[in-house]
Amino acid sequence: MSERNGARLSWTTLLFYGLPGFALAMPTIPVYVYLPSFYADSVGLGLTATGAVLLFSRVLDVVTDPLVGTASDRLRVPGGRRKPWMVAGAIIAAVALVRLFQPPAEPDAWYLLLWSAVLYLGWTLLAVPYTALGAELSSDYHQRTRITGFREGALLGGILAAGSIPALATGFGASEAQSLAIVAWLAIGAGAPAIALLCWRVAEPPRRAALAAAAGGWRAYRDVLHNGPFMRLLAAWFANGLANGLPAVLFPLYLEHGLQADSTQRGILIFLYFVCGVLAIPFWVRLSARYGKHRIWSAAMVAACAAFVWVPALGPGDVWAFGAICVVTGMALGADLALPPALQADVVDYDTLRTGEHRAGLFFALWSMATKLALACAVGFAFPVLDLVGFDTGGGNSADALLALALIYAALPVVLKIGAIATIWGHPITEQRHAEIRAGLAARSVSAGSAGA
């Protein structure tokens, strides 16, 4: 039995598949957390302009996802269906990272728009085939959780490393711009060998027998819209992504102005949040094997809500009370990252059983679109609203402005997570249902093999 058909995947396969996630994730904190504040405050573009530019570049980015996903499903290119796109995306993203994190003396909004759009294109070319490849490495319900656990653990490790670098760099006298540039170059240095090792050591599974080439055009999207389990999962993922995106983009502002934490305390809190996410992933993976992936994901979101609800009650100086909240929400983040993509691989199997086609690239492209839209909506909503209520990144804010910051940072995410829980709780593809889907696909392959004999 091959690894892909259900045998336990080797540690080396999991390791070499997961390694690029470390480099891919390194720029995420700088891009999603520090970059908006850097261009809004340090560069001087302002909250509204920065929010509008990043929202627009994200909207442009969304258009590329289904194109890349469909292309990696359908086109035959030298080197495999997934890997060539990943290599091209890594090169494009590397150039854009350097341009964004080492801007000229007075970059304007057009500069930010251009290079953020190029960066998002590179990430799409890399991330969509990368996640689709992960879904194809095994067809087993629980092995898929191990695959996503390794990948997302590596992603969190990269986030953790990148989150620590700016604090360390500024501690040694580097400016904010210099610390962001250091992250960019370290990500490039880690990513090049990691992608090379994946291309060398992780084989792309062959296209399944008895499957037609993936259909394109409106037919493909019609089939996706009629995939009820996928649409349900996608809705929950988007709501939870928005719930996580709002705290992400406001994290530096809340720590500095809401809690009045100093730079050392901010670095410790960021480190604590992400290290708890990394350490909790094996815990969530084991629980999901016993109780089901969607139920454990729901339980993790409940825990995050129970912690976030206390944030508006905190005030200046309540740093260590907020640290306890970071522990719980960081652990919940581990479940947010490891479990939903494993559920996503299962709904791709359901589509394959319904249509006879295999198009993991398209499904993970739509998944990526939802992620990007959630993050775009977060920055496009949070910054203008704060601007509207008179919040000043320079300090001296009124009690009402600080309350608005706390409510957008924590209370609104609680409401969104409750909606996500209600949506995903009754997810129909359980372990038993997935076994039935796999049996149906196996029977189809046997039938096709007999017909061709």
C-alpha cells in the first residue's frame, strides 16, 4: 500500500513537505501585523490610505487564486503539476518582499499597491499548489491531519521566528525598517533550500486512475457551489478568518495604546501567543482523532471566545492578564491552522466522487481566496473605523477611542467565531462518511481497471 493510499506517512516525507511552510510564514507577521502600521505611521501614508491600498491589493489578489488553482490542476508542465508553480511563486515573492521591506526614501500609496500586489501574486503561485499537494499526499482521514499538523506547525514556527526578529533587531539598535528587511532576507535564505528539498524528496502523487481531466470554466464553479459540505466549511472558515484577522492587524496598536506595553513586553506577548499555537497542534491532532476534526475545531473556537471576551475589561498596565488570554487564544490558533485544511481535503474527495474529476488546486484556491478576503476585510474595516472615531496612532487617545479599539480587537471577533461555530458544528463529512466516500472512489477505480483490462 502506498503512502498516498492510506499507509502512515514517513517522518521524512512530512518533514520535507512541511519545511517550506517555515519560510513561507516568516514574512506573515511583518506583512499582516507590522507592515500596515509601518506604512500608516512611520512612512506617513495614514490609516485610511493604507487600509484602502491593502484592501484593494487583496481584492486584486483574489482574482488570481482560481486561475492558479485551475492551472495547477489541468496544465502539464515539466517538473510536475504543483512544483513548477511553487518555484515561480517563490522567486516573485522574494523580489516583492525586498521591495516592500526596503522601500525608497518617500514611498507613496502607488508603491505600496504595486509591490503588495506582486507579493500576493507570488504567494498565490506558491501557496495554492503547496496546500493542494498536501491534500494529495494521503487519502486517509487521520493522515491528512498529520500532514496539515506538520505544515501548520512549520508555518507557526516561521511566524514565531519572524515575530521575535523585529524585537531582537530593535533591541540591538536597528530601526523598524531595518528589522523588517532582516526578516525578508532571512525568509528568502530559509525558503530557497526548503523548496529545493521538497522538489527533490517529496514525490508528486500521480493523477488517480479513472478520473477525467479537471473541467474548467463555469462548470467547475457550478460543481463547487453544489458541494454543500465545502460551502459550509468555506463559510465557517471565512467567518473565523475575519475573526482572527481583526486582532492580527490591530495587535501592535492594542498592545501599545490599549495596554501601554513597552517594546519588550510586546515582543514577549507575541512570542507567547505563537509558541502556544505551535505547542498545541499535537494536542488538537490527537483530540481530533478521537472526537472528530470539526467538533474539536469548534471546541477550540469556544475556548478562544471565552478568553477574548475579557479583553474590553482590561486597561493600561494589565499586560500579564492579557498574557493569560494570549496563552488560550494562541492554543486555539493551533487548531484553527491544523484542522480546517484537513477537513478541506475531505470535501475535495466528496467532489471527486460526485463529478469523477480531481481538482484540489481549484478548491484550495477558493480556500485561499476566502483567507485573503477575510484579511482584506479586516484591515479595510478596522483602520478606517478607528480613523472615524478619532483614534490617533501617535497617542493621546480618548477613552471612547480606546474602547473602540478594544471592541474591534476582541468583541467583534467573538461574535464572528460564534457564527463560525454554529455553521461548522453539523459538518456532514465525519470519519465514517469519509470512509464511505473513499470506498466509492476505490470501487470506481477497480471498475475502470476491469473495463480497461
